[in-house]
Amino acid sequence: MDADVVVCGAGVGGLAAACALSTRGFRVLLLEKQAEPTRVAKGEVLQPGALRVLRDWNVAQRLELRGGLRLARLVARDSGGAPLMALDYERLRDEERWLLAHDYPVILEALADRLDGSVEFRRGVLVRDLLRDDTGRVDGVRISEGGQERDVHAKLVVAADGLSSRLRKAAGIAVQRDEYPHRLAAFDIADAPQVEQDFSAYVSELGLRLRYPLPGGRVRLYVQVRPDELRGLDEDGMARWIERLVLGTPALQPLADALRASAANRQVLPVSRFLAPSLGIPGLALVGETGHAVHPMAAQGMNTSITDAESLAGHLGTGELTAASVDAGIRSYQAERLPELVHIGQTSHNAARMITDLSWAGRVVGRRALRFTGGNDRLRYTVMHNMAGLGQHQLSLLDRLHQVGVLPDPRARRLPAWA
């Protein structure tokens, strides 16, 4: 069972890592503890930067053939539906000028279907611990499969085993997760009336309401809630809660009946953010949610997992793997990727705070930032380009002052010089 690379975890990050590494000619063993994928509301919207990678792997094409929906805009709206800030992706100067929405299990299937004969994919395998050589370098994993334990040796171990990663802890990489004070209630609304083909975030007095279409005439709705807000609600209590939701966000009124019919399938999800201080140690690299997490408001989580995988594979090259070449690749991967992830995390946090912060100061600053950014072509294009994953362009202190309307921007009607 030895391989060039062992990838632990078959979420989007792990499957993307297996795809990226196999295209470089490496023998990959992909291990997943779950016997079957679980259905969960996550990772359903792909940004152009990730789509560019997936198209190279012929995965984006598979998703479109399986009904993926192209979304032209990401829009922040008031509770009545009027746009406050609209990011029009068709303005991007790139091959992929849209978002693509599809179900998380279908995205996993499309990635898994891309795996070739150089990847062995085994489900129902628990990775228990890391193996180390005499120098302390990671050189494999100990697994449990079918009631038996065995050791698997590899030049590289990729940890893609999620937020509560066993391997990250075994590597001694500690993280500090910052929990947001709210939760997100996720609804899969079937038989929904037709909605605009965009990704819409509504600003209400009680925070975020996020809506986008999914294949099959369905709509995904996320609602910001207090941690215990939906706990113990029976059918009548849920109906009253939906009535209050619609009163507070009139733009959702057309979805009210379908939302009531679909309310029983709701999930309430905790929301946190973190970035590991290191993306690897000798012999081990972290990708995806094992290394970082962001608020889903800006649709960055799954996309950064895919670009993590492509970045790691690129730094390993295509030659024969040796301990020295792997460790050099991990170091260069981390040097490139950590600054990018810092910026992505801050961008996502800032976007979330503009709508989810319910303090007086948060409401005032957030609404001003949406309004002034929405009216500034230069800043709006920069924010869209960053969120699309096509490159990171930092906003300066002066840009921040323009964003909240403290200073007028004489360049507001011009695109950035680099666009």
C-alpha cells in the first residue's frame, strides 16, 4: 500500500489534491473514513479562480453537463431587494466570468470521476496517526481498515481531514478558531418560484439572509440566527418564525410557501474562522479546511481548498519525489500560500462583518461601506477580482477611507490600472 503521496480526507480539498498530484504523474493513495459522502450545506458556489483550475482538469465541464448553474452577479441588497452593491462578474477580463452553483455531493462526484489509474481511492479507512522516520520527518500514516491496523509509507502526506484535523494535531500545529457570535440556518428549498440567477446577500435588521439558486428548481437560503434561536421549535413555532423572517426581509416573500414546506430539512451550522500558523512540517502539508476556514458569506472556503491543492502540486514539480524535494516544495508552497490566505481570510471577514455585525457601530460602518463601495467602479472591481480568486490586490488605508465615504475618490469612475 505504499505510495508517492497519501492524501487523508476526501472532501473537496483532498479530492482536489489527488487530482492535482496525479496530473503530475505521482502515485496517490486517497483515504476517507466515511463509507459514503454525507449531505451537508457547504461548498456550493465556485469562483472563477477555482473554475479555471477545474476546467484544466475537465471537472468544470462535467459540472455544467450535470446541471451546474452559471450566476452572473454577487449582489448585496437591502431587505426589500434593492441592490446596494453589485459585483458584475461579466466585467472580469478572464475566461471564467461567472460563478457556478451546484450541490456539494455532485462537486465531490465530479472530482472523484476525474481521478485516473494513478490514484487508489479507499473509503472506510480511518487514519489514526502519523509515522515518522529516525529524524522525526513524517514518512507515512497508520491506518485502521476492516478492523486491522497497518502502516502506509509515502514521501508526502497531505492532511485534508477537515476542521478538527487529527493529523494537524499530531503534527503539533495548533490553531485558534474564532467563533462568530451567530449561526447560519441553512434551508434547501424545493419547488421554489424562479429567482434571479445570482448570489444575493440581503441586509436585514437581524443580519444576513443569503440566497442563490441550485439545480432542479431549488434555492439555498442561509439565515443568520442566534445560537439557540431555532432550538425546540415545533411546526407551528417554525411557521411563526418564517412569518417574522419574511416580514423583516420582504424580498423573501415569494419563497415563503416553499420555505414552509422545506423547513423540516434545515441545518443550523456554527461559523468560525482560523488560519494555521504553518501549512506543513517536513513530510506533511495541509490543504483546505485543515489549514484555514472563513465565513461563507464571501464564497471562499471551497475555492481556496481547490487552489491550495493546485499550488501544492505546482511547488512539487513533476520529477521523482525525494524527501529533500518534497520538503523544499512544502516550504515554497507555504511561503506563497500563507500571505494569500491571510488576505483571503481578511477579505471574507470584512465582507461578513458589513452585514452580520448587529452592533450600532457595525450597522453604520457596514451599510456605509456597502453603499460607497457599490458606487465606486474602481473599488468594486478590485473587491470582485479578489473574491473571484484571480489575484490579490490589497486595499490601502486611503481605499478604506473611500470605502466608508470619509474622503471622496477622484478615481472612482476608472477601473484599476492593472485591470
